[in-house]
Amino acid sequence: MTPLARVPAEPPYPEAERGRPEAQRLRPETGRLYPRAARLIRESRLSVALTGAGISTPSGIPDFRSPGSGLWEDVDPMEVATLSGFKENPQAFYDWIRPLARTIINAAPNPAHLALAELEARGFLRAVITQNIDLLHARAGSKKVLEVHGHIRRATCIRCYQAQPAAPYLARFIEDGGVPRCPGCGGVLKPDVILFGEQLPALVLDEARRLARHSELMIVAGSSLEVAPAADLPALTLASGGRLMIVNREPTSFDGQADVVIHDDVAIALPAILTEGLTGEARGG
Ligand SMILES: [Zn+2]
């Protein structure tokens, strides 16, 4: 069995790839960077990945925090997706998030998620820090995932603060369109997703910062590095002498400080880096 047996050669998500024919093949101008990227991973004793919406778009999940994703067309984000807006009108929040929740439940990890899980399994990656709430890293097999914007794994009652696994509520909520209620007190359940203006989970963020500071390499995958905390973490790695590798379709403000910058589809580039430079290798000890 080859180490990459789980990573399909072709992107398995035709809807997401439609209209993007350039993503179907490796680009020669980025292809020449893969061996260098692989060498950087091999040479670094502690590496961490930082991922954003761009790693899940090949799985068909829109970048819901960005205007233009289609999810904000008829709503004011400050009304539906803030904590105060949620408490005032949970129905409006749930009506807004329902299509996104349905998309996430039906999505599958893509080759970029699988490549990061493979890197971790082979000892080349300590953790994934992600801005995504979609659980796709865990479903791809990543063990250590720091979800700085929360996740849809749990929901918490806004009255008694009891946490519930979200799975039993999710499917029903998507079907019947109601507002999920706490089985203990009947209060409204809020998914453990960080809303606009809400504080980020402190312990998770502390650990992400600690890892960023101690990493010899940060692999940025599918993040434009525009929003904090994603915008702060690469700076911590650089400040303590670590290096950056950036894989993102669009340029980022950190490109000039990175050792390797690959402007390509993460679902193409990350598996290619493994195939070209790290096949069969695992870190010993
Ligand atoms: Zn409750």
C-alpha cells in the first residue's frame, strides 16, 4: 500500500470544480515549487498548519464569512450572526444558517484535508489550526485540530449553558426548520460556532499561539490571512525564527516573508507536495 492510497488522484467533487478547469491539472509554474516545499517540511522539526475557508471550498463549502459568498444577500450579518442578534431572533439565525448546515453535512473532506491528515500521521505535522467550523479536518483523520472559530460538533443552551452534541439536533433542524431547544430547560440551543463580535475560545487560541511560536514551519493552506487570529499567527512563527509556506489561490500580505508561496488550488498542491517530495517517508522516533 502506498502512503497516499487514501488520496484520490482526481478531485472527487465535480460540482466544486465546475467552471475551474485550470484546477484539474498541475501548473508547471507551481509544480517546480513542490520539491522545495517537501524539503522544507522534512527539514522542520515542528510544523503546524493554519487553514481557512479556502481548504473547504473544493468540498463545496462557501466562504460564509466573506461578502459575495451568496449567504449574505438578503440579510444583515450584524442582525443575524451576532450573539445579541441570535438571542433576539434565533429563528432568523437558523433560517440563515440552514442552507450552509445542509451543505456542510453533505460535504466530504477533499484531498487537501487528507494530505494534512497524512502529514500528521507520518510525523511531519504537529497540529492543524483552523478557522473552519465544518469538522472536515477531523473527518479526514486529523487528530489534533484547534478550531479557533468554534465548530458544529456541539450546541450550548443560552439559558442554562448545558452543552449538547449537535448531531441529533442538526438533521432534525434541517428537516423541520425549527429552533433547537435544550432538553433540560427548554432554552434555545446555540451551535458552538463563534458569531461576529463574540470572543474566541481562549484556551484554544492560547494553544494555537503557543504552537505558532514554537513551530519551525507554519504551512498556511487556503487562508487569505486577512482576519485575526489567522492574521496574527504567522507573525508569531516568523518572530521566533520559524518559516512560512503559503498555499493559497490568491496572494496574501505574508507572501513576501514566506520561504515558499504556491498560488494554486490547495486540493491539487498539498497532495502533490506529498507525492513529489515525501512519498514513502515517515519521520522516525
Ligand atoms: Zn438549558
